[in-house]
Amino acid sequence: MLKQNLQQKLLQKLSPQQIQFIKLLQVPTVALDTRIKEELEENPALEDLSLANLNDPVEQYPDKDPDDSNYENEESSGDEMDEFNIDDYLQEDNLNDYGSKYDQNGDDEDDRKEIPIAVQSTFYESLQQQLDLVPLSDKDFQIGQQIIGSIDEDGYLRRPITSLIDDLAFSQNVFAEEPEVEEMLRLIQSFEPAGIGARDLKECLLIQLRKKDINNPLIVKAIRIVENYLDEFTRKHYDKLEKVLNVSPEELKEIVNEILKLNPKPGDSNEVSTKHLQIIPDFHISNNSGTLVLTLNAQNAPELRVSRSYQDMFEHYDKASQKDKKLKEAVQFVKQKLDSAKWFIDAIKQRQQTLLKTMNAIMHYQYDYFLTGDERNLRPMILKDIADKIGMDISTVSRVANSKYVQTEFGTFLLKSFFSEAIQTESGEEVSNKEVKKILEECIGNEDKRHPLADEKLAEILKEKGYNIARRTVAKYREAMNIPVARLRKEL
């Protein structure tokens, strides 16, 4: 039998404006311009008047500690977002309350100069050019093209010969035998850069070694190591190599150096890289005679306004004496676009304020670090520390820290890298685990590479310095810094 009852629930729901702000907040500066262009294309009631050079940091933030009583939370409330005065979004002299003042450091349009781009042949074009110079039959030429097209970006041919034969038959109607493909592969392996077209690391290194002076005893022994003892070489079992080759440690060092000169990824040597991540800093911190100055990248503050033509259109339709169905739909459409433009402008402005407020709190919390650049001056800091200072939610601080970069006088860093947990020393003082990592990195950097320090020894050294760290914790920190174990750090 069904029973009906009433229940009351208290739920929190985000408004469309809040959702838009949250999405904009987590967008990094490098992607903000694309997001704004998308909004401009979708909403004809929104206009962009930005003419300044967007790469200059122009908005200076006052050097004010968030702990001061005058430091107020300026985050827009939901009530403020519901108010709509269109005049505030139409004034050209004070666009969005933060528009025209961003022109102060911008370059004139005439002064901008384009950076010349170097013209360089790609890795595949270089191989194709070498293939064109070899007198070949049409069939062999097609086989060579198929092989070159199957080489990956590292310079390796990882596709089996039988699969290449099938590709030739189905895609080019060329029926080739395995010896024919093998012969063309050997030809391509003679091309530059050395090691190209290898099917594994061993073959790649052997191709490069055999192009050297094979009358040199060091090269002969290097070939023997790669052919028969590559696993021992990669694991740095040098004692075993000295015995099987019957060489002294000095001679083995020379042989190892010959192998280390080889390129394990020959495709990288001639490839124009297009996959580098472009990092545009969201903030800039400069040291002005001992006082830190925080500025916001101008790309975070575009000059946006509501279109005057759409506002005039709305007023014209709204004042019409007679309104039929089509006119009412037109009024509703124009008002919707005007509201959307206003909300987007507010979200951009709120994003700017939140970024500055959060970064200002981080700067003051880590003031000594930003003055010196010494990681040992980093204080333990978690997201809650900053959230409490600026009066915002932890999730808001997390969205800022996970995707924003700050440029300092000693490098550009992700904000997330300044957060760390606390470790208590023997004296009872709390320090950042980054300080321990820095000391650990210095110990490994200064160690005798012929007898590298094991994790147990590193733990003893840290304990002597006042950091009671377990061996497994040392191993965790070492792995986090991409430092191999002691045996793999060993050098001759």
C-alpha cells in the first residue's frame, strides 16, 4: 500500500551567475581570451573595447596585509548581482569600474612588432628529402614512404614488418615481400639523424655506434655492452661489466661516456616541437627596495561593455504602444542578451577581485620567501589558512591555486607549489616539508656519486639537522622530486 507524506528539505543551489563565476575563476589566463571570444560570438549585446597590450602587468594591488582590520571581503553577493543598472555598463569613461585605467602600460598599436618565426623542416620532411635523393624504383619508393610515415615522433618504427606489408597492400595496392621491406628499412636507418627507424632502444644505440669509428677499441666494447649487457648497463651494475669485459674502472668510464653521448630519441633532434605548454603568468611580484608589489596580468581585465545599440533597441521595443507576439519575443530576447552581458561583466570583475585577494593573502603569508626566493623560508600553509584570511570557501582558493601562475624575480611558479604540510622539528618548531625536501636535494646534490647516499643514511643526516624523518618518508620525498635510488645515481 502506498503512503503519501510531506517532507521539508533545506537545499543549497547555485545561481546561474555563481556557476558562471566559478567556471571563469578556474580558467587560466592563457585560456581566458578564448573564453571571452566565445562569449562575444554568442552574445551580440557584449562588446570588447580592449586595445591595450595584454601581456603587460598593469593592475597594481596595494601592499595590504589581509590580517589588517581594514581588509574587507569585496566578493559580490547574490543581491548585488540581481540589481541591474544598464548605465553602469555603458559608460566609456569608467568601463566596468576597471576598464580604461588598464591602458596606462599598454603599447600603441603602431608600436607593436611581430616576432619572426624561424622556418625549419620537420623531422618527416627531412627523411623524405633524403629518400628523394636515392635512385629507387617506384615500388621501393612507395615502400620507403610507407616506412617513413610509420615512424613515430621519437624516431622509432614500432609497427611490425608484416603490418607494413598489409598497409601497402590495402592502402597503395603495392604487394611487397618481407625482404624488400627489410632492405628499405636498412636504407632509411642509414639516413640522418643516426638511429632513425630503429625498432627498439638496443637497435637505435647500435645504429649510432656502428656509424662511429669501429676500429676504436672503446667503440667495439661499447657495441658489445649494448648487444649483450644493456640491462646491466641501465641498472648500473658496473662491477659486473668490469669483470665480463676485463677492463679497469677508468676504461669502463670512457666506454660508458661513449654510450651516454648517444641519442635515445633521434626523432627529437630534428622535430619542430609544437606541444610545449605556453605559460602566461596571472600575477607578477616585484621587490621594490624590500617591499613586495603585486600586479595582475592585464589579460585578466578586458575592457567589456554592454552594446549601446542593443540598449537602444530594448528601450525602443519596450516603449512601443502596441506589442504583438513577435514584438514581445523580440523584447524578451534583447533583455535576455543584455542580462547575460551584464552577468558576464560582473563575473569577470569578480574573478579579478578574487584573484587579487587570494594572491595578496598568499604573498603576505609567504612574505619572506618572495623576498629571498629561498625555499627554506616557505612557511607551512594549507588551503584553509588562506581561506580564513580572505573570508572565502576553501574550494574557491583551490580553484585559484590549481591553475594560476605567479612570476617572481627568481622564476614562474604554480600557486599550488607554495602550499605544504607542516613537519615538527625536535625543538618543537613547525617547518614546511618543502624545507626538508630542499635540504634532502642539497644532500643528494653534494654526495659522492661513486658512493651515493642510501635512504637510511639520508634519514640519519636529516635527524642530525633536527628533522626526525623516517626512512620511508625520505623515500617518498625523493620519489616526489624524481630522484632515483642510490644505485641508479652511482657514477664511475
